[in-house]
Amino acid sequence: MSEFDTRKKALLEPLFIEAGNALMDCQTFEYGLTLLLFHLARLDSITLDPQKVALILENQDKKTAGQLIAMLKKKANVSDGIEKALEVALASRNTLIHRILIDNAEKLPQAETRASLLKEIRSLRANVQKADKKLRPFIHAFGLELDGFDNRQFEAEAKATFT
């Protein structure tokens, strides 16, 4: 690797790590939306076929985050607070997934503009995390009720693995 490439990698690495973390947050949020729809379908509280929702979970049927949110809002009674959080999260997710790096390429060379871009990514991530956090209690409660899956045990095992 050339000296230029080594230096460029070192300068951009924090930004790309944050962008990768944002990608993980977005994927977690989308999976959570689908899992919530799956649980609701299995509880017969919405008119969706659990087998069809399972295909989305297994990535055999493709749905965008926007389509998943629309399904949830159409099929379930979503509070105003959750609906607003979902709207903000969707806009933030779309920016993170489709636009944030390419639209801001001119900010990459300078330290202070890179720092502002990093701050923007973190803010967008926080929006996605906020909506995900609002859905998690429902996902966890339904998972425990339907499958006996206690998410707290999983989280404890994950923390033990990474510490």
C-alpha cells in the first residue's frame, strides 16, 4: 500500500467505522420491523399471513423499510409518538443507506468537514436507534410470549462475548 493510501485509510477509518455502525443500526431496525410484523401476524392481531412475513424475515421476499413501516401502520394501531419516530427513522435510514457518503464526498479531505460529517452520521444513527428502541419492548414481549425467548439472556450472552 502506498504512503498516500495508508494515510487516506487512517484519516477516513473513523468515518467508515461510523458508517458501518450506521448500516448495522439500519439493518437491525428493518429486521425488528419485520419481526414485529411476524409476531403480530402469529398473534392473529393483524391480517397478515405469518408464513408470508416469515419469507421477508428469511430474505426470500423483498420489502423496503418504507414498505414495512406502511404495513405496520396499515395493519396495527400505531401511536402518534411511534409513528413520528418511524417517519424520522425512515428518512434518516434512507440518507444513511443511499446518500450520506456520496453526497458529502467533498467533506472527506478536510479534518473539520470530516468531523461535521461524522457528527451528522451519528445524529442520523440516533434517529434510527430511537425508533428501534420504541419498538423493542413489543418485540421482546411478543418473543417471550410466543417463543419463550428471553431477550435479556441473549443480551447478557452477547455482552459477555464482546467484553
